Amino acid sequence: MCNRSWLSIALSVTDSTRGIAKPACVSIAEARALETLAGRAGAPIWVAMEYRYMPPIAAMIDRIRQQPISAAPIMLTVREHRYPFLPKVGDWNRFSRNTGGTLVEKCCHFFDLMRLIMKADPVRLFASGSMNYNHRDESYAGGAPDVLDNAYVVLDFPDQRRAMLELCMFAEASEYQEEIIAVSPLGKITCRVPGPSRFWPEEIMGPQPSAELVIEISYPPIWPRT
């Protein structure tokens, strides 16, 4: 179902909890409509952001929350190297006017994780992306696709902390699809998650790796800090 349909369904329901597929909105006007709805709704509005509930990522978040405030992440990196967008009914996911663009439709999960792990909202951002390889030779009734297939996004958070997204959607040969790295002066925690098993070429690359969580501790500090 096209994302726009989810917002229209949410706007039509008044007395029960709403579950909306991501992204909930693909334009500023839609975001304002949803904000207005949330302000007068009699029940919660829940946008499905399932990455935070994936077992390896949930374990990473739990370990971060167990640490003292001095170990709070200062730098956070989310890297996704994956396969291109799959065909969808009506080819709706090939056009930014339907999806809000790759960084909205695909990457809202990661911005949600950044806000959750950093426990704050970003104060500014810088983004650079392009459509270098995927879908360039495709054409549909609605015209040529215009969705990015690679990008970098840097978000500045309060207290001089920052997070970065690295996205590549023509990297099917990657051992892990997602890598999330949180770094503080007291150590580093890395979560690696493989992609869907149905896309793993076991006959070429062997058994698919399992998700892993790597914790590296530098406390007591090795280097003097003044």
C-alpha cells in the first residue's frame, strides 16, 4: 500500500490507537496534518519503527542505557549497505512524490534510532546524496525514477554530539547489511546485522553470518584527560 494511504486511514480514525506504516508523511503539509491529529487524538498514534525492536539492536540499546552518563555516546554511526529497492505494486516506490524520497521512505528507521540512542532531537543536519546506479534505465508511466541510491547524512545533536548515516543501495555483496557503532570516551559498542537470508548467495559466499554485538572498553582511560 502506498504510504499516503496510511496517513489517510489515520486521519479517518478517531477513537482508537492508530498504527501507521513508515513513513507516516511524505510532505510538510502531511506532517502538519498528522501533528494536528496527534494533538486532538483520544488515543496514541504509533508509527511502525521496527528496527528498535530487532533483537541485536535492542540488545545494543539496552547496553548503552545501562552505562553511566559519562559513557553516553558522543558519536553514532549507522551504515546500511544493501540491495536496491524491490519492485512494488504500481511502481510507487520509484518516485519521491509518493515516498518522500529515499532518506524519508527508507532511512526514517535510522533517524529514529539516532534520536532514541542519543536521547535528543538533532539541532541541524547536512546531507549529500545521488542516484548513481540503480533504476537509471527504468521508465514508467509516471516518468523516470528519481530516488537516491546512496547518501551521507550528518546530524548535530545537543552538547556537541553527532550522528552519521552512510547509505549504499548497490552493495548486495556486503557481509552485513547494517552496522551501528556508538562511541564514547569510555568505549565503543558495535552491532552488525545481516540482510535477509533470501538474498544471501550461499553457493558463492558460504553460510550467512549471524548478527553480532561487539563491546570494546577503554575504562579506566588509557590516555590522561584534562
